[in-house]
Amino acid sequence: MDRPDARAIFGARAWLLLIAAIACAAGLFVLVFGSIRPAPPTRVTMLTGADGGAYRHFAERYRSALQAQGIELVLIPSSGSVENLRRIKTDADIDLALIQGGIANEPESSDLVQLGSMFPEPLWIFHRGGDDARRLDALAEQRIAIGPPGSGTQLMALQILGASGIAIDSGRLLAVGGNEAAQMLRDGNIDVALFVSAIQGPTVKALLADRKLRLFDLELVEAYKARFHHLDVLEMPAGTLDLVDLRPVRRIHLLGTSAVLVARRDLHPAVVSLLMQIGRDIHGDEDLFQARGEYPSVRDSGLPLSAQARRFYDSGPPFLQRYLPFWLAVMVDRLLVALLPTLALLIPLLRIAPPIYAWRMRARIYRWYGELKFLEAQIRSRPATEHSALLERLNEIEEAANRAKVPLAYANELYTLREHVALVRREAHPAP
């Protein structure tokens, strides 16, 4: 008499399908979350330059800003730009470096990207003579400090002096720089010292404050710029250093370039984005050689621009980092990346879940209708003497309906089942 309940079987399969789909969604989330880019590092390394230089000065500010965001910036001293470029190309443990604009070359630096030019770097030529000389060939017989080997200062000094007719293999060119060259100039052991540095560099600031020294007012700056395309023409107005004593006494013409922040191509994008925000805060103010908001910017074409840096220049910081602390924004961003494909699977499941739930609730009631119809047919086809067993089974169905637990929204269908049971019972006991 018992028959397989097809509705119950279908309902069980539907539940199994739903559970399997949810399990697949959870597995997909774990798989995607595990395969996305790891969290940002908590330790980053950066090549700076010599003590007393602008690179070191700004690197210290980067270190303080990153430390406030929970990232340790390890500063590694160096001779300067040339060494920085060589070491970041060959040492995978170095993440960042400041280098002088114009010295990087993309085909030779495929693992590197730039984050942009961060600040201007004038070529400062300090000397102990008068203000009459304006052409560099006038310095041919003087002792000149051109910066240490591996420095951007030495590279630019040799380019400019060589183009000016000064023999670069002369014993009068001394490979010293930084604080050592500044002290030698003060002591009279050299006549001229060249520095490529931002005006904020401690060594340059000290030399600008020294009233015994003069700044060389370079003639033919436009000609140098035409020959060396990575150079800019800069000017220091008269009286900039001291309005009362009028220092300098006239407008000073300088050559300059810009410092480029270079990163390894695989540096975490979130760190790049954070560095761009810090760079804007540190370098974005107005200065003697720049307008407000002029830096950071893209000025040097020697290296490709980081994709994350390009997005920053185009549209600013990432949306989440504008409103959330750095690490919280990173965590939320990673969760969203993992959740999107999971939601793509879950949304259809969530749409079919209510119908499946409704089906399951009704299935608790409808599963009896197949047997109820069978009993009705048996009652109609058999003589009254054989109805007792059928009525007993009918009573069992009614008792099961009375015990069934369904939400209130489906109670009307339960009462309908009980009415149908009573209807079949009346078939077995027809009215006289």
C-alpha cells in the first residue's frame, strides 16, 4: 500500500542542492581570498643618500609618516643617485630609492617603475670668489668638489663641466661631497663646491646661510637646457636669502632637475598608494622653486609610471583610503575582492531560497495527498466490509496532520488537508 513519496524525494534533493551550492560559495570565497595579493608588508626598505643631503632629509619624513600607519621604513645610506639606481636594480630586498631625474633608462631597468618626480633639485655652485664670473670655464684653474663617486652630483657636474670646456680628468676636480665638501669650502681647501640637492637639504641650507660664500650665477642656462633635455632653468630672485642685506645681490640663474621616487615593480599597490599620499603631503607645498601642488608630478620619462601611481594622479587616493585608516581600508578592500565572485554565486541562490523554503513547508502537508487520493480510490472500489483497514490508515494521516509543525503562514493549508481527510472519511460512511 505504501508508495515512494516523489515530492519528499524532490524536496530532499532541493535541500541537498542548496547546501552544496552554499558549500561551493564558501569554498570559492576561501579560494579567491587565498589567491588574491597578500596583505601589504609591514617593512619596506629605501635607499636614501649621504647624511646631510636632501634625500636623507625627506626619507626621514617618509619614515615618520609610514610609521604612523604601522609600516617600518628602513633607511639605507648611499653615495647618491647613481649608486641608488644600481643597487635597486640588482638587489631584490630594496623596495624604494630616490634618484636624480634623467639618469634612469627603461630598457636597463625593466623591474623598476617610478612614482613620479617628488621635488626640484637645483645644481648649487658655491664658491669663495667675487660675483663677476658667470661662465663655468672661468673655474678651470680652481679646485672644484664635484661630489663622491656614485652620486648624482658627480654625474651632473662632469656633464656640465665637460660641456663647458673644463677637462674632467683634471686633478683639480675632487670626488668629495656632502658635509665634507662643505667644510673644505669653508676652510679654503677648495674654491668651488657643486651640490645637486633640494633647498631643504641641511648641507645646502647651511651653505646658503654662510655670508662668506657666494652662489654662482650661471650664464647660458638656456643653452645647457637645450643640450641636456632633463634639466630645467631655475631662478633665485635678488634678496631671497636676506632682504635687508640684499642676498643675493642680483637674480641668480641655476640649472636643476627633479628627484624621482623609484620602486620595484612588485611593490604592493596599497603601499604605493600610501606613498603617493605621503608624497603629496610632504612635497605639495609652495616653495622657492615650485608652486603649490606642482609636485609630485610626472616629469621624467626614463622609467614607466606605476599603474597605481597613475590612478592616483588621475583620480586621487583609492576610495576606501579617503575615509578609513590605512590597514582597515586594505582589509575591507581584500574582503570585497574575495566577496564579489562569491556574491555572484550566492545572489541566484538567495533568489531561489524563498521558493525552496515555501516548497518545503508545503511539502510537509502535500506529501499526504498522494496516499489520500489512493485511499479514496480504494474506498470507492472496495466493499464496505474492507473499509476498516483503510479508515485506520486515514486516521493515521489525520493524526500526522495534527502533529505537523508548520509556520503560521501555512496553517491554512494544514486545515485544508484535515478537511480533505474528513471528506474521504465521509466517502467510507456515506449519508443514508
